[in-house]
Amino acid sequence: MDTPLISKPKEELPSHVSSQLLNTPKETSVERDKPSVSPRSKTRILAFVFLFLVSSASFAYIYCSVCQKTSKAQNKHHKTTRFSPNADKHGTGVIYKKPFYTKLKIPTGNDLPKVDRSASYNLNRLFSQSSSPVDSKQAFGSNGAVAADNAHCSQIGVDALKDGGSAVDAAISTAICIGLFNSFSSGIGGGGFMVIRLPNGQSEFIDFREVAPLLAEPLMFKDNITLAQVGGLAVGVPGELRGYELAHKRHGRLSWSRLLEPTIKLARDGYSISKILAFVLEREHKSISSADGFKDVFLRPDGSPLREGDIGKRVNFANTLQKIADKGSQVFYEGEIAQSIVSYIKKNNGIISLDDLKAYTPVIRETASFTYHGRKIITGAPPTSGTIVGHILNILEEYNLKADDPILSAHRIVEAFKFGFSQRTHLGDPDFVQIKKFIELQQSKEYAEVVRKNITDDRTHSWKYYNPEFDIKDDHGTTHLSVVDKDGMAVSLTSTINLLFGSKLMDPVTGVVLNNHMDDFSTPNIRNAFGLYPSPNNFILPKKRPLSTTSAMVIEKDGKVEYVLGASGGSKILTSTLQVLLNSIDFGKSLKQAIDAPRMHHQLLPNQLLLEPHFPSSIRQGLSKKGHKIDELGLGLCVVQGVHVLDDGTINAVSDGRKFGAPAAY
């Protein structure tokens, strides 16, 4: 049985408790000179106590009966659950001073479809027709480039650059387009993150992640987790448009309407259904065939889903985008669009209000940065997992991965993944929880040295060895795009609605597909299969952002942009982006080679190593001998988009072939 080599700090008792314990004698002596109590006095005392208890119980019974009748009259159809968490045992900064009471109108969920979380993203069947390795598309230019999930959208981004737009303009224009072509994974009904590296070398991180509604409560999904995945309660307050508008006001050059015009035209006049969208429509046919909004835009006249090459039209969505182009994001958050969205969410048992939309504000945060082999890595701070990227790279930096035995290097990378995911359990929304000390640890090369000494080259270990404090919350979905312009501005943008088609809600009036990011929060008191409780740092609270595994990044070399990287694919985002970076920097591969290379994934829980089909058999066998439990990682489960600025100034953009994307450059 494995014994953790990194010991946990001993839990300290609160100071007032410690002082009481210190002042308590170890043994209590009985004073023999105390006066004795007569039998008659004892009888009187006992009788008085008995009468007092009977009176108190009678009063309590009458009082509770009245309260119960009043409560039933006021809260008919409401379910009440009490949650009373303990004090801050783990130093997370989360201390709930008052108990929470759930008084939401909770639907039974009997009529909701069951969500197969793993199958929703197992696109392996789509790729299993080919036995060939991944062959990603690439483009070269000297002025600018965009790498995205769809060729049309990448070209729309480059057209914005050609018209004099900045990398931010191109990123927004591309992302709006992706929300049309790949509406199952992103769109204006969701949220995301944007890392921007400016031409002057400064950088910023815009957080437009969804937030929990004002009426949200920690235990709202305790009895039915499906409600966090499908229906109105699953919807977090969307942040995408306000995030884009903020970035545009700060760094855009083209008009706001210019960024939306290409997608408006495509949505109104028609766009070609891509291979990936056709596959998702076929898979989700049952759930969308009778759903408002979806059936009107994704089904043929005979009721079958649209197929690859069919022309799709979304006129209502085009009208919505036109209003946003004319009036800005305010019409989405306060105007007629907001009213329609809120009405539809409430119709589906949701709790988002007009006040929720009006109050939404994106946040400009400091980027997280660190060095790796002489490069500067710029990424997002929590609630993303950018600092975990830094922690893993700090662990690996002292190894010579290219020179060492390939099996040993792969093993060390996997072990670093496992230690990294263990650290991720401490993260959360920095506006709600105190995580500064954890971030400092994750960025510390000294701490990485301590962790590295606990990596054993001859074998792996059980999950307990890596000391996860809490359950590891999985997340899903997303789309990513990377942009570089001629002035050296770079944007790494990740957008998401979470599971396929988010909450399975499309407002039929506005055409907006709504996210289900409430599913990214954790629910108290529910242990996982390994006996770990969820992290208090990721519990639901009003206006709080859930934790994300996104890790958009920009890499500098000698003060200039060298790489822009990011990925889509839930928990595999972190490991996939890291492997592309390692393949490029440590193993000297071109960006296309780095993205095409077969990948591995380990997130500690479950304790299994996932390998893509074309992973070298010799390394696969070697890892198995070191004790790794190996399973298959389906292609298409994580997709990387990257841009590489070569030493001679040539810009190379690569879109991962796992999702049939294509880049554009000029």
C-alpha cells in the first residue's frame, strides 16, 4: 500500500479552542469538602426539571405546528433542505456563517432526458472510420493568422485583419461565427475567457465566465443532478457578449457591427452544415426533435436531422445578432432579447431574472505568468486552470525529456499531470474564496522541486499518494481559437456552453442556445467513489463563477510572441495543451507535428491513463509495466488550435484535425 511522501499540514485548531484546551487540567480532582445535598432537595430539583421539560416540549410542539401550517401555506410546491457546513477546516477561506435553505421550485425531473456525460463527448465513432493518424490543416502568412474549429470562421477572422482590424477584432468575429457553425459547443448563450498579449508586451485576462443566478443555492441539485444538465435550472447567467464588448472597447479597431455582419448574413441566407455538426445532430436527434427552437432549424421536412452539406438557416438568430450589432450588448442584457430569454428560462423551471442579466459584469484579471526553458508563459488565473499548467511545467523543467528514455519521459509527464490535478482541487472563483497561497505554491519552482522528488521513475502509485484534498470536478465542451495580427497582438480565446447544446434549451424567439454551466459547480456532502468530498471552493453561491479547466496561453521568446495555444475538450484541455507545448519546445517538433502527435491524458481520478489509438505500442507497454492502468482515449475528445510565429517572422496557424477545423492566414 502506497504511503504519501508529501505530508499534509496538520490541521490547526482555532485559537480560542486551543487556548481552552491549554487551560484545561489533564485530571479533575473531586473536592471532598463540598456540602452534600439532602434526598428531599434532590427530589424537589428533579420534579422541577421534569415539569420544565414537559412545558418546553408542549410549547415547542404547538409553535412548530403553527409554523409548519404557515410554511405550507406560503411555500406550497416548494422543497426545503437545510445545509449547515462546518467552519473552514482546510484553510480554503470558505466559511459559511449561516445555514442555507433551499426554497426553489424544484421540478421532479421525471420528464427530463438522462444525460450521458461521457457519451456526449465520445466522438470516437466519428473518427473510427479512418485508421490514419491525425492530419491537421495549416496555413502560412506574414501579416496575421487565425486558427479555429471551422474554415469559414477562420477566414472571417482573417478578413477582419485584412480590413485593418486587430487580433481582438478577428477573435470576436471568428467566435461569433463559431457560435453559428458549432452551436453545440459555444455561442452567445455561454461564456469564456480571453488572454490578450498587447504589442507593447503587456497582457491582460478577461473573464466572461457564466455566474450563478441570484436565487442559486448550494444544495439546489442535491436530489437530482440531471437538473444541473438539462432545463432552466442548469443555465448560468451568460457572459460572452459583455466580455466581447469589453475587449472590443479596449482593443478593437473596427466597428462593433462590422464584427457581426458576416455571421448575420450566413445565418439569414444559409450556411453549410459541417461534418461535425451533422454528426452531433444525428447523435442528439432524440433530444432536439421535439424541443422548441431546435426542431425549426436543425430538422429536415421529414423530421430527420440535417446532414453534412445541407444548407441551414437561423433567421431568428440573425435578427437577434442584428439587434446586438445595432444597439450593442445592452439589448441582450436589458432589452427585448433579455426579456425573451428570461421568459423562456422561467418557462423551463429556471431562476434567472432580468436583474441577473442586467447585473452581469465581465472581470479584467491579472494574467498568471511563469518561465519555462527561457520562455515566458502567459495564461489565465483562476477560475481557469492556468496556474496548474505552470505548476506542471515547473515540475518537468529540470528533466531532459528529449534525451531521456521515451518511456521514462512519458511516465514523468503523466506523474506531473497527476500531481497537477491534485492541486487543482483547491482552486475556485477568487472573488469568493481565498486561494492566494495555493496560487503562490503552484507558481513556485521551489515547491515544484519538492513534488519532483516524489516522482518515482520505476512505478506509478494509487491516487492517495498524490494527496488530493477534495473530489476532482470534471467539465466538458468548449471551442477555442488563436489569433496573431501584424502588430504582434495575440489573442487566445476559449468559449463554451458546456455539454452538447448546453442545457438543451434554444429560445425559439431569439435563437440563442443556452448553456448548462451550473453543472460545473460542486454539490456539498456528496462523496465520490473514492470517498472524497467536493471542494467548498466550488460550491454554488449567487454571482459566483464555477471552476474551469481551460488554459488559454500565449508564449513569448525574447520578448516577442512565439506561440498562441489553447484547446477545447473539458478536463483534457489542460493535458492536451501542455503536450503540444512540450512537443514544440522540448521535442523540437513543428506546430503541426506537435498537434498531430498522439496524446495521453490522466486527471488522477479515476486513476487510469488514457492513450489515443496511434500512441506508440512500445511506450504503451512500458507505461503498463510501470503500473499504469491504460484505457483508450477517443480521437476528437480534445482539440488544440495554435499559431506559431517563426524566427523569420512567418506566421504558421494550425487547426487540429481531430475536429475537422481549418486555419486561415495572409
